Amino acid sequence: MKIPDKVYDVLKWVALIALPALATFYSIVGKVWGWPYIGEVTTTITALGTLIGALIGLSTLSYNKDK
């Protein structure tokens, strides 16, 4: 499975920066404001980031294997 360069760059940014930042934000601000399901939402966001990271990792392996 190969991902186009532009998609790879976006997914990498989402997995490494955006989703961890969002999970941290929801966890901290959610406690202050009493938002619901803090643990569940944070865990889901983190799991999504891990999934995206694994998929781009597979794409990198496939890309390097073909070289």
C-alpha cells in the first residue's frame, strides 16, 4: 500500500501533532469545564492517532521495499 506524498505528509502531521494535541486539550480543558466522557474521548483520539501512524508506517515500509 503506497500513499501519495501529499496525503502522507498530511496524515503524518495529523498523527504526530494534531491528534495528540487534541487529546491533551480535551483531557485538560474537559476536567476544568466538566465535559462528559473525558477518558473515553481521549482514548479514542489516541487510538485513532495510533492507527494512522501504523498505516503510514506500513506505507513507508512498502515504499522502501520497492526501492
